Amino acid sequence: MPVAISRFPLRRSVAVLAALLPLAFGVSARAVDEPVALDLIIEGGTIFTGDDAPPQVGDVGIAGDRIVFVGRAAPHRFVAKRRIDARGQVVAPGFIDPHTHADRDLFHADARRWLNVPFLTQGVTTAVIGSDGFGGADIAAQAQRLRDNGAGTNTAIYVGFGPVRAGQLGEANRAPTSEQLDAMRAQVSRAMCEGALGLSTGLFYAPQSFARTEEVIELAKVAARHGGLYDSHIRDESMYNIGLKGSIDEVIRIGHEARLPVHVAHIKALGVAVHGQSGDIIRRIEAEQKRGLAITADQYPWTASSTRFSAALVPGWAVDGGRAAMLKRFDDASLQERLRKDMRENLRLRGGPEAILFSAGPNTKYIGRTLAEVAQGGDPVDAAIAVLREADLAIASFNQTDDDVRNFMKRPWVMTSSDSSEGHPRAYGTFARKYDQYVVKEKVISLGRFVRASTGQVADTLGLTKRGYLRSGYHADVVVFDPARYAARATYAQPTLLSQGVTTVLVNGELAVDGGEVTGRAAGRPLLRTPREGSCPA
């Protein structure tokens, strides 16, 4: 969708002060002589505030970048420059996506992508980047670039284990020296002092997968010292190495030994070897919660994951040293039996060649075809190696069951996330699909639970101040959607179709979506976490 980008300065007007000061000092609006001047009132919608309170029909008043009131207000108390009729629609806090790869768009050369339109049109007003351990440690520089460019959504940032480790060890499978570990600690500490949410890892992905648990714990301790959290694409969501259960145990160990909250990214039971294990994983996590560990998770509502083709099929030992080393091993006759045996097993875990769909990448001749179709009746491992010699493509991997997806979704500690990635419909339709499929059609969760898992619960988990709720004095991040129309349009065949049904989105009080149309206003801000007092140099 071609849109023009504009940026608006924050308005520090008399109207804003008039609206907020009475509230701050406990004075009702009735005590003010003149009606409070607002920029906007959203009228008559069904309001979900982001907590567990039942919905109410009422109004939301906004002045500048803040919410002034929520509920039923006497008309004479307020005057507004504009009123939006939200009767029959849902009014909620803007959704917060705790696990995205939106940095690909936010830092793209094409300025049109900075608006994060696929997110805005679902009602997402805050995106978290640096996920899966891929984010850089230059938090201040990233934040400044977001300010300079302008972004459609707010952005919170993790420091990524991947670049931190690669900066010391490259892509090699070896342990750091004490000096290298100290350098990694220092880099994580600087990132935390610059406002990172915490440490993110992607222990499934080489070279992060080469790190022992003890190494990760040492860096998690640094994040803990600054008041941050630990977020992880766990080492194994299937049975590639230590298994799903072993990987959950590893996260729990990291939380206990580093003494910080831990978060499991895009929780799932991936592949035929672990289908049905969701119940065991849920019981394990909830037992630890009862013991006092703060452990949470997020989830996307799709049965297909998305990753690099090499990560899905090539064993970890074969990617030691990076792509060039992998290609040499493809030509090493002494390794062929072991390589092909391991790749065949990984393909089995993924559900076979029919369950691998090439979804994005430089070789467009493969896009939209399954590995089985590419193999054309021949050996799928031969076909896989041939594809990988040309390029490493993104795939959609159909590897989960509906029952496991539903089981995780029902838990009160599981939040909504997109894990947005190129070639997968989750980037364009996760929140809308979760509502349409699992609230409306299947009734797996309630509308209130959907909103809570996408707003206030996420803000609380990530430590986002005055976000995630419709409350007086909070930042005016708001979504209004039509409950009869809100749905995803994106599919695996057409993954870039925008969602429908969102009529209004405000980001920091600015209209990002108005009447169902993207306005082009880039009102998003970097949301930097304040480090624990005394943990950083003065």
C-alpha cells in the first residue's frame, strides 16, 4: 500500500495541561471552570481496558499523546476537536507484539516500510525487535535511527546474543576464553544501560547453538543486574538435540541461576516426535511458577513455523563455520553418509518433503513450491542440497498440531506474538487471525482474554511504562475494530494481504489508521527500558 510518510511533533498545548493536571492532583473535571479541551473523543464503543475487568460501553478522551478519561463522561465536561463514533465496535489498547523481526522493515532502505503497515492494520502499536538473539548491541544507535527516520509503531529492543557472541568468536563452534566472556559481558551491560529490554537468544541457530548453558547464564546475569529479562528461541522445539522438554528445563535453569524473569519465544511442539507434549510442557512451567519463577511465553496462532531452510534440515555440526564451511562439507565424500542420514532425520521430524514450502528468498523459481514438488519424485535430500547450493531460502514448515496450539493458547501466561517473517502470513495477519479463528469461530478463548494477551499482560511482562492499558494518564495507543469484520486475509499462498476490520489506530495520540485507511503518520517512538538504579555508570 503506497503511503506518504509524515512526522508530527508532540503537542504540549494548554489543552493537554488542562486535561492532565486535574487528574494528576485528584481533582475531577467538574471542578474545572471551563470544559476540558481534548483533541479526540472515541464515543460509544465497547471498551476493553487491557486488564481482566469486564468490558463497558463508553468513551475514551485523548489530549496530546495521553488518555484523559475512560468511561462514561458527562458531555459538558469535555469539548473535542474531533469525535469518532465507535458504536458497535471494540475499543482496546493498541496491541503489543513481543516477538517480531520488524527491524527488517524499520531499518530498511525503503522509507515506505518504516510505517510498519502490516502491523498497524492489525491494530499493533508496539513491536519488539532484536528477537531470536539476532539484534545488535547498539541500542542507542538503533533508537536514534528510529527517531531520525520516523516509525509507524513504537519499538522496544532486545540485545541479541548472536552478534555479541559472533563479535568474539565468529561462527566457530568453540567456547569463549575468560577475556572473550568478559568482553561479551561488557557489551551486554552497555546495551542494558542504553535501554535494552533484556537479553534475547536463539539457541537453535548456529552459531548461538554452539554456546553451552553456562555461557548463556553468565550473560543473563548481566541482564538481571540491570533489571532486564531473558527471552529465548529455545535450543530445541522438537528432537533435534536436547529435545523440547530438555530445552524448557534449560530456560528454567537459566532463570533460577541468573535470577531473572524468563520468557519462551513462540512456544510450540514442533514435529512428529513431540506432538502432544504441550500438556507436559504446561505442567512443567506451571510447577516452576508455583515455586516462584517468573516464566512466561508468547505464541503465534499458526500450525506452520518459518525459518531458514538450512536451519530446518542441515545438522548443527555441518554449519560450524558458516555457509562456506557448509558448502565444503556438501562436497566432502567422507561426510556424505552422516550428512544425509542427519538431514533425512530432520526432514522426518518436520513432517516430510510435502510439509516444507519455499516461501521467500532470491531464487523465485522455488517460491510457492514444496520440497516434494522440487524433488519431482527423486530423493528429497538430494533436492535439498541442490537448493541450498544456490541459496538459503525461507520456508513455511507445517509441523504443529491444532490441539497443541490450542492448549498453549488457553494458558494465562501465554501472550500473542507474530514472529513476523518474510513469506509467512503471520507478519500480516497474526492478531486478526487469532481473533477470527480462535475467539469467533472456535471459541477457544474469550474476547477479553484475546485483548489481555495482546496488551496489558505484554506491557507488564516487558516492563513497558504506561502502555498496554486504557487508563487516565497512559500513552494514547488505541485500536478500534469492527468485531464482525476483523480477520486476517493473508494466506500461505498470498502472505502479504493486509488484514481487515480495523477502523482506527492511534499511536501516541496520532491517528495512524483513520476510517480504515493508513494515514502515513509516523508517530512511533523507541521505548527504552530504564536500567535498575545504580546499575549503570552515572
